[in-house]
Amino acid sequence: MQDKAANFFSLFASTSTLICCALPALFVTLGAGASFASLIGVFPFLIVLSQYKIAISLFALAMIVIAGLVNYKTARMPCPADPELGRTCLQTRQRSRQVYYFSTGIFICASIFTYVLPNFI
């Protein structure tokens, strides 16, 4: 149960980093500033999220680290001896690892668009 909750929070945090920080940078990089301005007109909360991008990024990083530690810990735990439960346990662990890697990838992409690419533009 801890594994699922930690992965959910890491995915949520990395996605919020993508929305608050990387999306504006991506639109501006692609020359779609006017499209982003109309997007802000529809979703004005993006401005508030952008003001707290460092805090959101640090929270996402903390959630990803916690999810990684929980994944590492649960990967070393034994699965049930029952073949059906054991198979389900292994499938759940694999799915959990995939969600973790996906959220880590989202976080890395969002961080690159937010903090690295603006320095080169």
C-alpha cells in the first residue's frame, strides 16, 4: 500500500512540475507565447503555480526520492508463497517501478525545460 501511495504522490508532484513550470517554458520556446497567453486566460491558476515553481519542484523532488526509497525497500521484500498471489505481487512491483520511472522522466524533462533551457535562449 505504501508503494502505491508513494508512486501516486511522485507522479502527481512531477506532473504538477510539468504543468506549472515546463509548459510555459515550452510554449515560449516554440514561439507560441500568444497561445500560452490564451491558455492563461482559460486557466488563471497557472500564474499562481508559476510563482511557486521552486517550492513545487523541491516538493516533487522530495516525493520522487521518497517513492524511490519505498520502491527499493518493497522490491527486497518477499512475495507470498501462493503462486497466484506471488504473480500478482511481482506484477504490482513491476507496474509500480514503471510508474516511478515515468514520474522521474516527467520530472527530469520538466526541470530541463524550466531551469536549463532558459539559460541558453
